[in-house]
Amino acid sequence: MEKTMVLYGVAALALCTLAGMLAGEALAVLLGVDANVGGVGFAMILLILVTHQLRRRGKFPQVTEQGVLFWSALYIPIVIAMAATQNVAEAIDGGPMAILAGLGATAAGAALVPVLARIGEPAEPLPPVDGAERQEV
């Protein structure tokens, strides 16, 4: 049963990725761009929202979360691999629109930090590190 629950976490991640990629492709068509526009970002935001709602309702067991955590650890390498496929030279030649899009995405990300920080229950701060623990690191 426990392995099945891990697979549910991986399935949630896969569905969010698929939905995010479709949203990125749809946005690209609307903007007339020949590339996926923010698909991975949409997927990660959707994953955060879905898992938050499932946790809130008590329908996201710890073992299911392990499936999501396993693949989310690969998030940065996946983003780097996807970014490597983008044509940076074309984006720079795109002129001010590419710069405005980058600045807009950065501003939106910064604006969402306080919103995302409010998700979840407040936790107790970690205890101070004593001398023995410092020497182990």
C-alpha cells in the first residue's frame, strides 16, 4: 500500500506538469510565440495549490508527499535542461518585449512570495545549535 501512495504523489506531479505544459503552449499560441511560455512555472504553481488543498483536507498522506518530494528534488535540473533548449539569442533580438516579459515575471514572482509564505500552519522555530552539533558539520 505504501508504494502505491508514493505513486499517487508522482501521478499528481505528472498531472500538474501536463496541465502546466498545456497552459504554456496555449499561452504561446495566444502570444504568437513558437515556444512554451512558462509551462514549468505553471506546473509548479499548480502543484503547490493542489497539494496545499489536499493537505488542508487531510487527503495528502506523508507517503504520497514522498513521491512529490522525490521528483521535486529534480526540479532545478529539469528547468536548466528546458532553458537550455530556448533560443536566448532570439529572445535578445526580440528587443524590449523580451526584457519586459522577464521583468514582469520577476515582479510577479517577488509579489507572490508573501502569499506563498502564508500557506501552512506557523511552526515553532528550530532550537539553537550547540557546540557539539557545530563540530559535526
